[in-house]
Amino acid sequence: MNFGLSEEQEMIVDTVRSFVENEIYPHEDEVERTGIVPEEIGIEIRDKCIDSGFFAANLPEEVGGGGLGHLDFTLLERELGRASMALGVYFGRPSGILLGCNDEQRERYLLPAVRGEKFDALAMTEPDAGSDVRGMKCTAKRSNGDWVVNGSKHFISHANIADFVIVFIATGEEETPRGTKKLITCFLVDRGTPGFEIAPGYDSVSHRGYQNCILNFDDCRLSDAQVLGEVHKGFDLANQWLYGARLTVAASCVGRARRVFDLAMPYAAERKQFGQQIGRFQGVSFKLADMITEIDAADWLTLSSAWRLDQELPANREIASAKLYASEMLAKVTDEALQIFGGMGLMSDLPIERFWRDARVERIWDGTSEIQRHIISRDLLRPLGC
């Protein structure tokens, strides 16, 4: 791995950071206060992203995307991590799962998503099926040539702005050495489909304005044309998505941690107590030393995982390690930054308390820290027959 960035990669970092600072930062306070992204602001961010040439940068050039490799796209996600997620979602990155679309689906879903004409959302989690994906109870059963779907999904990120949802649904069962498991199929479901409702979700302390939604299916009829990939093979597609999602979380955590650090450093150098800057006290200076060390470590762990994917090397354990370490690093860094700011760190006048709250969800979604430790430990012990 080359630890230096190429000229093109430096351009990606500089361009996206400039976009974030100029187009997203100015709207963050309003979104934090209201918990809503005004539609006109979201559309403006989308249009400016398209004009910049970075919309759908994660998808191949042959479908109209930017064609960035895993490492380049991780650098992009790292810079977007500095910004409000509620606003950053309009910096379009359609799901890579859409590359599994057939010819008809490409015209209906993939290409409009690449052009920014449609937004997608991914739906897997249910009240009783979070980490246990195969425990889902939302089912699709055959009836008169269609699939009839009943059940619900929750915690579905930004479904409120989605034109269609990529939904994973149980379509059968199979016997395994560990008992009966659900067979999963992936469906493409349009907003407004009869029997399909996108309802408001729960109020979250993390990422205000980044809405989570509840999807309700009540005898919703879907045709075979809406099956993405193969019937009963949705679990394979889901694993591909989780791969990229974990890496995105890690990169975002690094970007957000660097923004927090960039606020804590000058404060420690300027704030005075007992006649001198608080950065002169070992209790504060050592915090800064630990913070930057952990940020750098998470950064290189994340970038090296992306590099392995570009080299077509196994990276499942490495990505799990990056997601685990970066999300837990962010929790420590935001907490220490708040401690450096003292009482003011908890006040809404400063963004520190927001970053502190936002950090908490990163250890839960896209695979909890416990799940990441399971992935890592199984990768280590399985070759030894354990």
C-alpha cells in the first residue's frame, strides 16, 4: 500500500471538503434546531453535487457514475463524514446493490438513481430482526403469479425522501445444521405502491434531521419484475451491501473525529485557566495526544481495508476491524473533546454536544460492535477448527 495520496486523490479530498464546508456547514444549525431538511435545500445540494461531477461517484462509469475505486470513494466518504448526515445524504451515493438490476430494472431504477432523478433507501431491519437478519418476519408469499407481502421494517434511514426502497423479505425457509433459517429475497418497491406505507419513525438523539422510517406492508402485491437478483438469494446481496456500509461508517467516523479534533485543538491553545492556556496542562495535552493517535490509527485501518478491496484481497475481517475501531474511537474522541470544552461543551451554542450525541449510533447500525467482534474472531479461529 502506498501511504501517499495521488494528485487525483488529493483533488477528491480537497473538492469534497470544500463542498462540505461551503454547501453543507451553513445549513447545519437550522437542521439541528428543526430536525428537518427543507426540500429546497436538499434539492440544491443534490444539483450542486451533480454539477461538481461527484453524484453517484461510487458507481461505474459505464452506467454514468463516477467510477471511483474503493480507496478513492472511502476518501470521499471520510470528508462527507465531517458534515451533517441529514444534509450529506443529498450528496448522492446510490446503493451499489442496484448494479444487480436486469435490463428493465436498470431503466426504471438504476439509471434514474445515477442521474439524481430518484433516491433509493435500503430496508432490512425489523423490530425482532436487527443483527439476526435471518430472523425477519416480514414475508412475501406467492399468490396468483405475484408476491404478497405482509409485515414491517423499522429504522429505515432516509426512506422519507426515497422514491423507491430496496427491501429484503423472507420468501421461504431452509433447514441448516443450526436449525430452520429464512430464505431472503430482495425486492424493489416503489413509493405509492398499494399496500405499502412509508411512515415516520422514531425520534433519535443522533443525527437530527436524518430521518428513520417505518415501512408497513399490508397485502402489498409485487410482481416478479420487482425481484432484484435471484429469488431466495437476497442474503448474498445483503452481505455485499453490509461490506460497503461498514467501510462507509468507518470512514465517516474518521472524518467526524477530525472535525471535532480541529475544534478542540485551538480551544485548548486559547482558553486560559490559572493564568495559562489549558493546553499547557498535561491533563489536556495528553488528551490531545491520545485523540490524534487514535484518529490516525482508525484512518489508516480504514484506508488499508479499502485498498485491499481494490487489490481484490480478502478484506472481511479488516473491514470489520475498521468499523469496530473507528466507531469506538469516535466515541472516545467526542467525549474527550467535550471534556476539554468543559461545561460549554454540553451547551447547544457549540456543536460539540451534537457530535457527542451523533457518535453513539455508529456502534449500533450497520453491524454492532459485538457483531464486528464476532466476525473478526470467527475469521481468526475458523481456520484452526474452532
